[in-house]
Amino acid sequence: MRHSFGHILRSKGFVWLAGRDSQVGEWSQAGAVGQFNCGGGWMASLPPQFWPPPGSEEHGKVMKDFQGPVLQDRRQCIVFIGQKLKQDAITHALDACLLTVEDLLDKGEHVWKLGVRHLPDPFPPWRPLGPPPQMPNGAEPKVVMH
């Protein structure tokens, strides 16, 4: 791999996997060890009462990542750290993972956005997201952005 992509020391980030529209795929790699699992839910999958209050700094951070009313905060974001990285080769390899028009033909008008469930999923299932946590004394939970 070093020959193809350069010397990748660390990579990490999150991805939106086709068919897993409510869950964030979380990638972490250091050296020869890599891990890919569910990193929780997209903000788009949370009921509004669990969002930061409108007008707050946290709400502004959430909305900065939104891409309209359908995609909302679902996106790809991976960072690579290394030496002599070959950006074009890494970009090409990642682009090859994206859905193509052929993958989506005749599956519905908006299937390219949400609901891709007709393709094989090579990853093991993730546990379903549970309901948001219950807070003591009926208090509303707050989402803290880092």
C-alpha cells in the first residue's frame, strides 16, 4: 500500500454508507491497525428536541455541516496523515467506492440520496440506534459539539 498511496501513518473520519442513512460510519487507522464501526447517529436522525437550541453556538456548528433538507448532515469526511502521500491515488481509490449511476438506475427518483437498500452490504450489521437517553427529573438532554 505504501507504494500506491504513500506512507499513511494515520487516517480517521466518518462516512455515510449507502443503506445506513441514520448511522455514521466511523473510520480510525493508525499504522497497520484499522477499525470501522458505527459512530452513532447523524444529527438528521435525532428528533429536534435533542438538538442544541436554535441560535446557540452548538446549533450553528451543526447547521454549518448541513447540505439541504434531504442530505442534511450526512457526508464523507476522512483525514490522512503521512509522508509523501499520493493524493490523486487516494482520491481515486475513495472515488471508486462511491455509488455510480448504474448502481441506482430504475430505483426511484431520490434513491441516490436516501434508501439505497438494493445493493449488497459487505460490512457486518451495526446495532440499531436506540431511543435518545432519558434524563433525570424530566430534563432535556443537550448535544455537546466538540
